[in-house]
Amino acid sequence: MFDRLNSFLCSVPGSVLNLLFLAFWLWMLIDCLMNQPSSPEKIVWVLVIILLPCLGALLYFFLKKPKRPI
């Protein structure tokens, strides 16, 4: 019984983190597709976000997103 409870409690935080990361990744991908002007740079950013999901989304967030006025 405790093994099942332990595995459930360990899997819930992992699932929540995965869902949060998926939401962040989709947000960065959609932001790039909607707000970047059509150029070769946009294609590169989309490929970086898709091919390197974790690193690409974080790089786009810190390097590209803050440069636009809010």
C-alpha cells in the first residue's frame, strides 16, 4: 500500500512540472510565430524552440522576448 502511495506522490509533482513546461514551451513557440516579423531569423528561432525544447524556449524567453516593448 505504501509503495503505491509513494509512487503516486512522486509522480504527481513530475506530471505538474511537465505540464507547466509544456505550457511554457507552447507559449514561447506561439509568441515567436505570432510576434516575430517574417524573416530567416524567425525560422531559426522556431527551429531552435522545436528542436531544443528546454533550452530553445528558455533562450527565446531571455534573449528575444524582453526586447519588445510591453
